Amino acid sequence: MSVTVVSSLTRLKKLGKRLLVNQGPKVNAKAQPIPAGVAAERRSGRRVPLPIEIRIKLNEDDDPRNARIRDVNMTGLAVEPSLDLEVDTRVHIGFDGYPGVCPGFALVGRVKRVVQAVEAGETSAMGLEIDRDRTSADAQKNFRRLVRHYLHHRPLLDTVGDGFIRGRCRSCDWVGQTGKRKPRCPRCSSRVIPLDDEI
């Protein structure tokens, strides 16, 4: 090997060492702590508008109170109005069944925060966190299926009530929305009678 080639290689090695020194020590990205704000954003995930009606109950035996979802993610949901509930209150969140998407189901959640209406015309709201320990695996699966379905089929939100009836179960007295073609109770699978047909 000629002297010119050897000296060129030596110069390249020195240049490479100088560049590595200027770059500083190698940092393992996995070892770095994640800032609190970023960690919270990763936990909560993307919020999806999902304006559908739900029923809120403090206990399973209580009368349901109507509310409306503003947006959701996989760990919780924002609901309007706040129904005068306090932070840390445990609630049962009832969803009607949606044909082709999921049957009726209920989540157990906890009030994480409450936002009171400040100006006239505004609606109070609350953030609910899903209690995964107290919510059944099937209900969690149906919630994920519902969110993902409407994430990819948003125009269907405008016709979310089509193909449904509001009825009452003959066996357990459940009242809610169910599919028009096969009106069955999401609790006990008995036949549901449309409320218009009741005498």
C-alpha cells in the first residue's frame, strides 16, 4: 500500500474520532425518563368524538340518568352534563346495543374531573375513567369495538339511531334501545316489546 493511501486512511480515522467526540456520549433513548406531560398523553391516547346517548347510574339498582358522550379514548370518556356528581364517585355507564357492531353493555367508571358551566348556554361536563378491575372483559372489548368502529365510520354517527327501537324487556323490565330486526334484551336475552306497543 502506498504512503499516500496510508496517510489518507489515517486522516479519515482521526476525522471520525473527532466527529464522535463532538457528538457526545451515546444515549440510550429507552433509559431516558419520559416527561410527565408526554407520559400522560401516551396513556390517554387519541380522543375520538362519539356523540351518542348513554345512561348513568350510581348503583345497578338506581334509576338511570340520561347523558351524552362528547368524546372518548380507550381509557375513559368525557360526558355531558356532569349530573352534579363529585370527583371519585363510582358510576355505571350503560350503552345500548348497535347491530353489526356490538351488543348492549355497561362499564364501571370513576369521575376523574368535573367542569362546571361558566357562561349561559354552556353545559357542565365530567371526565370518566374506566375502572378496568370492576368492568367485565366483554364490556371492555365491546367499548373498544364501538370506538374503533366509529373511528373508521364517522358518517354513521348521523344515523346512529336508525334500525333501532326503544323497548322494554318482558322478563327483567330493562328499558332501552335495541336492534329492530331482533329485539332482544342485552341483560337476559329475552324478547323486547317496543314501548309503543305497550298497553
